Amino acid sequence: MSKQDYIDLDFTDIKTFPSSIKRRHFLKLLGSGIIILFSLDSSAFQEVIKKRGYLDITAYDLTSFLRIGEDGRITCLTGKIEMGQGIATSLSQIIADELYVPMESVDLIMGDTDLCPWDLGTFGSMTIRFFGVELRNAAAEARAVLLELASKELNVPEERLSIENGIIFDESNKKKKISYSELSRKENIRKRLDKKALPKNLSKLSFIGKNVKRIDASAKVTGKAKYAGDIQLPDMLYAKILRPPAHKAKLKSIDVSTIKENKDIIYIEKDNLKAVLHRHPDMAQRALSKIKADYVIPTSSLNENNIASHLLKLSPKGRVSAKGGNLNEGKKLSSLLFNETYSNGYVAHAPIETHTATAKWVRDRLTIWASTQTPFLLQGEISRYFRIPQNKVHIITPFVGGGFGGKTENNQALEAAILAKEVGKPVQVMRSREEEFFYDIFMPASVVKIKSGINGEGKIVYWDYKVYFAGERGGEHFYDIPHYSTTIYAGGGHGSPDKRIQEAHPFATGPWRAPANNTNTFARESQIDIMAEAAGIDKVEFRLKNLTNKRMIKVLEAVAKEFSWKPMKKDSSIGYGVACSIDADTYVAMMCRVKVDMETGKVKVEKVVCAQDMGMVVNPEGARMQIEGCITMGIGYALFEEIHFQGGRIFEKNFDTYRIPTFKDLPEIETILVDNQDSPPHGGGEPAITCMGAVIANAVYDAVGVRIFKFPLTAQRIKDNLKKINKDISS
């Protein structure tokens, strides 16, 4: 699969684990001990790939996930990376539980292409729901291997053996025992079980389902945690790169005479890169500012106000992704029909850590420390660019300071590698905040058109849903509608061979936390509220009336109970909203209370309650943190965050003009984890954010009677609509 295929995949509802495991040579690197080998079944994923028209993939070879060392420590090798979502803690819980060891005995090696098995990347809420399940099975297999070995060493039947803190003992004679470390020292073992080992019963779990403090918390609060920008190497140089003032601008002339006089400054021109390097970053930046460059900038009238109409003009032929019944029949059955259009602008990822990479060449071998969500895809990109074998490219992923989909783009690492090769010294490239905004792969601007209808009993009988340039993730409804259709017009990944579609956006776009689902949920749940009001039915009652999905009913009833939902109006400036969503097979229902300033249009979100059924919850505290993070980040895209531009010019340079939520914006937050521990784990890092645009929009309408059809719901948009309403009333 190409990089574009992987990006496109993130805009879909990923149902199966996209494994692409390559045979690697890390068995010899692991040293002695017991190593558990197993294969992931990618047959289901291959079928998904074929159906979606992507490149075919073949069956893959063995890989290694777990090692029990001579010291008794458990090492997990994974291509996943830690970027603040807490998976290092959850994965450690899984291993410790299945192997009956303290969490302190578990070591994780993450995102290292020399040591870890190939991995697609860390995105799409896939780590626990896919990799975590397989890791738990691998740990269960490791336990079975250890019990088998201990049975032979102790000459005791396996059924009489128990394990406690890495010690296997005879239940009838506890003095007869052997430790994991002793078993590992006996011989080197590479083992695959013929029989299927079963994970522990829920009643016997010690760590899974329990609140556990994050294992990286101490390192992060004390400053000991290392990020890509913390890498310091002997003779390392800092690079500052000449950037154009607008996308698609062409360099007309350049004058670097003033910086060439400084012998401490190195100036490099290579493959469209024009960079200055110095051993101090501030000196490199000062030298860069002295370069005189003149650009030809294409003229364009395209901006955030007309982007929606522009996209609709360029939309290709649609692809029906879901269909049932007959739309014409649905229209006939409708006593009330609705036709609305929703849209959103571009939204930045805005991670606190900007894209950073440090590159070092030793002869023909390259090592890169990068802030990336996709170390193995980055390895492939670098390999292809330099035309060297992939085993000559070593990607190391330290802690990543937030990604949200934006760090699936890794151009800073390629720039560092090119410059390091040119100067023969290690080079670090760290984007400034202005560069981070300029080169971001934004949430794509998009449009949703919905035609719907209800009958006299308040049942939805007609649903014609069209989404343009957002993607299909979250586009398929979950209500009980007999006649429906969902049509996708250009996905969010823009992998179309049609050049017009590729160039529809004036700059790069890509996956943004829960790609496409924020847009689709905003449109769908706003439309549901509109129909509920027209039917004269309470918004929660209307949803329940049109739901048969038991999981969704359960989360909606749970949040309504906790929120004390009552179908009544209390204050003209106070509003209450509700929204539902499914993302990464996690069911979400959310309610909020907002207060709207009738003079300024400013919205204060006062309270949010979120109920979530995410199947088995490995770390409840970690899950709540993710929900709270989603709510916080979601307030941003719902109320403030929008890129302002003119053609290829990006006007946002820093957080003084691009507002993200701060502590003063945060509401009271309550989280409900609906009990479903018998179910496999589902996604946790993204689902809750999908409801934020819709729940706030519905609450704002409830408060002041203003329906905003485009997010963000800025104070100015609300104020303008309030003025229009007042003017209409006056006239």
C-alpha cells in the first residue's frame, strides 16, 4: 500500500487490524531468554482493502512481541508510539495481568524500526482494540509456555501449578518453585504454541479494568522524558529553512551574500531546500532572517468564506457507501421533509510539540530521532528518497508531544536527513510555530447535504445523506430508518487520480482526530434535532423513538440519567444539547449545558456529561482522561478554531490569532464508562470528540434559537445570526 492509501484508510471506519508484518532480523538482537512468536491474521483486512479498491497485500511472516529475559523482566516490542494517549500504561497492564507479574517488571520498546515489528502507525484508535487484543493473546501464550517448561523442570502436572509475581510454584508444595528468570536461563527458546492459550477469566484480572497511574507520569512532570527536540549529539547543527510566503509560490530571486560573510554559518542548497545551519538555533534563525528572497505568488480569491461553494463545484461523481429501502418510497411516506446543508472550515492540529527530527549519518547508515506517528512509513519514505535499503534507515521514536493525525506527515525528518548528509554532521530540524501552521495537513474543509423526512408519528422514514470532501467515517447512520442512502463525494484523504480533486484544497489536508466523524456527527445530529423540534418531540425522546441499537440506547439513557435531562426551557440564554455517535466501534452519547451572551454571541460551555461504551476498559482512569481530552479539544473545533487564508497564504502564525481552549474555557466534566467488560476493547482516543460540534450547536440553538450550520460556532457568527433574527422579528 502507498502512503496515500494509508491516509485514505484513516478516513474510513476501520473494522479490522491492518497488519503488514515483515520478516525481520531482530531475533538475534533480543539476546537469550524465552521469545514468543505468533502471526496476525490479516485475511479480513485484505478483503477490506480489495473492496475499497486499494492495493492488494499478501500474507505476512512471523514477528516477535514478547521476551522473558534472564533477569525475569518482560520486554514488549511494538511499533506503536506514545504521544500522550497513555498506551504505554495500558499495554503494560495487559502484559502484567496475563503473566502474573508487577507492572514494574514490564519494559516497552516502542517505535524503533531496528527492534520492533513492522506497524502501520499509531492512529485510528487502533492500539488497544487491535494490537492490545493480540498482545493479550501473546501474553497468555507466554504464560502457557512458561507453565509447560516449569512442569517439566519441577516434574509437576501443569494443573497443579500457580503463578505469583513471576514465580511458578506447586500449589500442594509451595517450596517447589521456579522463577521466570531461572526458566529463561536454562536455554534460549523461540516458541510458538500448537494449542491456543486462553487469556485469564475476567474474575481473575488484577490490572485490567483497574485505575492505574501512568507509568510515564514521573518522567514527564520532572522533565526527564525525552522528545525529539531533546536529542543532543556531538557536533550537531541546527537548521533553519527558507520557507515561501504562500503555498505554490515560486522563488524568483534570492540574495544570500550577507550570511556568506559569516564563517560560522553554513548555507546549503539541495533539492529545493535552502537552509542555514549553526551550532546554536537562535544564530541560525538570525542568519535566515538576513536572506533576501522574492517570490511569485499565485493570485486567488479563495478563502474560508467561499471554500464550501468551491468544493461543491469540484466534487466528483459520488460513491454510495450505504443504502437501504427506496428513497422515493421514503419521501412518499414523509409528512414533513427537511433539506439542510452543513459545512466546516480547515482546522489545525496545533500540537504543543512542533514537528521535529534529528538525523545522523554514519557512513551509509542513517539514524533519525523523529516526532512521528508512523515510524515505519517514515523509514520507507527515507529509503525510497535516498535509494538505500530500509535496513540502512533506523527510526527511533522518543515521546511524541501530541499528534492527533498531524504527525503522519514527516517531511521535517527528510529535511534533516538531506542536510545531515550534505554537511557530514548531525542536524536537527525543529519547526517554528509559524511553520507548524503553514505545513500542517489540516482537517479538510467539507460540506454535508442532508434531505430527510419523518412521518406523522415522528419516525424517520427518509434519509438521503451526501458528504463532500470529509470522508465516510461516521457517515453511516445508526438510527432505525427504512429508506436511506449515504453517498461519498471525494474522501478526506483525496487519493483520487483526478487532478482536479487532488488540487481542490489550496494546501495539504489529512487526518484530524477522528477524521471525518466530527463533520458527519455535526451534520447528522443537528439534523436529528431539527426534525425532533418539527415533530414537537423532546430531543432525547425523539432519538430513543428512532433507535433499536441496544448499545446506543444504553449510553443515551445513561447520560440522560446522569445529566438529569428534562424536556423543559429554563432560561433564554441557557441551552441544553444532546448528540450521539459511533467511532472505532465505541458508542458515545453526550449532553451539555451552555450559556450564550446575547450581546456578544460568546458561548460558555458550563457542563458536559459523556457516556461511553468502549467494551472492555483496560485502564478506566486513562479512558476518562481521553474523554476529558476529547471534550477539551472538541471545544476548540466547535467554537474557535478555523484557519484563515487567501489562496495559498495562511494567516495564522501563532496562538495569538489561532485560539485553542485554555483552562478558563473548560466546563464541569462528568464521564460515564458503561459497563461492557465482556466485550472486546474498542477505541478510546477519539470517539468522544466526535460529538462536541453537534452537542454545542444543539445547545446554542436551544438557548437562543440560532441554528449555526457551519463550525466553528464563533461568537461573530452567532451574533450576526442573532441580529438577523431580531431584524426579522422587528420587520
